[in-house]
Amino acid sequence: WPKQAKIIQIDSDPRMLGLVKPISVGIQADARAAAAALVARLKERRLTGAASRTARLARIAAEKTTWEAELRDWTHERDPYSLEVAANSRRLHPREVLRSLEQAMPADAMVSTDIGNICSVANSYLRFERPRSMFAAMSFGNCGYAFPVICGAKVASPERPAFAYVGDGAWGISFNELLTCVREKIGVTVIVFNNEQWGAEKKNHVDFYSRRYQGVNLQNPSWAAVARAFGCDGVTLERLADVAPALRAAAAAQSAGKTTVLEVMVTQELGDPFRRDALSKPVRHLAKYQKFM
């Protein structure tokens, strides 16, 4: 993030102005109307940076190429905790799964992503060519968001493929809407990342609380079997080679109003938190707690 950048934020809700980052100018307005007004004002003006436009576009293209190359080589998390848990697991690396999903994703897809560790990482592996395609919870933090949102998107645009990325914890909050999908013949595909943990919270326990876990480990049923009990298709994926074909088959089933849950069994490795500044190292004032530093 450019630390010296001046931010002009436009939002219809004045309470949102400056909520995430300090801003230079806050404007309460409808985003579409404000954008149209800005375009009209700027139409006859020449930007001072126009002369360097070609150079800036070249720099952006180079940065994107570098980032794509980094993602290609980033097949698993590299921090000590993740290396340790992955070495003792036969499950799939989340990043490899996300890459396979990206490569198999059909054109013109709509994707919603829930909150959580894997879903935060997933945002780096999604590509879109048109607006109203990406539905992410971002800073709102509403766990269980992705599935009902993608159902609504599918109802609004039934001709477009629709997918939800959900962690196993978040899935436990909203999977009851599978019954709605069956009853109303809403065909969507849900990818549930089963690592038996609340990953975002557990990452904080790893980084800040010396791996002393409280309430972050999960005991899940077979989410694929639960989906089948609701009348949907449910598939458990344990091999990387099966991920892309399963996604394509589930996408094809949407045209018949069929919802599919792809339960992907992944390791417990953890990516960087969505907000790296959310917590700080605890201060230990009593000698008996010094060993936890």
C-alpha cells in the first residue's frame, strides 16, 4: 500500500468514511452518481501524470507478471507451523487446490468467498473479466456469508455459473440453505475446505499465543454426506487430480438446477492473516508466564 497516498473515499453511508484507513477527503454520495460527476469534471482536464502513463502501465504489467510467477511457485505455506503440520498430513495443500480451481473455473463465473484463512488466500487465485462477479466479505467479517450470497447472485443471474468458497467453520453456520437450493432448484457449487479448524482464529493463536489453542479445533461430519442427505450432490476430494474434473462436473450440473458440495480435505497449514495489524505480541508481567514469550 502506498503510504504517502491521499485517499478520497465515496460512500452512501457516512459511517463508513475513514473506517478502514485514514482518508484525506470523505464524500457522502451514491457511488455511481459521484463517479459520473467526477468523469464530467475531469473530461476537459489533462492529468499531470499523463506523460508517464505508458511507463506506469509497463510497471503494472511487470508487477503482475512477477506476482503470477510467485503464485505459481507458492504451492504451500512456508512458515514453521505450516511446514510442521503439512509434513504430518496426507491431505492436500490449500494453495494447490486453489490453483486447480482457478484453472478449471468456467468463463463468466460468479464467485463468493467467506471470511477465514483459506478464503483470504483464495482471493489471490481468482480472475474476473466483468463487474458483479466477485462477492467477498472483506472487512465486514460476517462468517457464513458466502453461501447465501451466491444463492442470491444465482437467482439474479441464472445463466452464469455460481461458486462459493467456504471454510468448514463458516459452512457450519449456513449449510441449512441447501434445503432452499433443493426446494427452489437453485443450482450452485460450494467448495468447502475441510481442515477441521477455525483457521483465522487459530492463526492468531499460533502467532501471538504460543500455540495455546482455545475453541479453534473442529470435529466435522462428512459435509459431502450431509449435502446428499439434503438432496444435493456431495463429493469428497482427497486427490489433487480430482479437483478440476469435479468442479467442471458440478458447474455443468447447475444448468439442471442441481447444487453440489465439493468437500476438499486440506492440511491445517495457515496463510498470513487478512489483517496483519489486528493483534500484537502480549506483554507478560508475571514471571510464571515468561516461558510463553
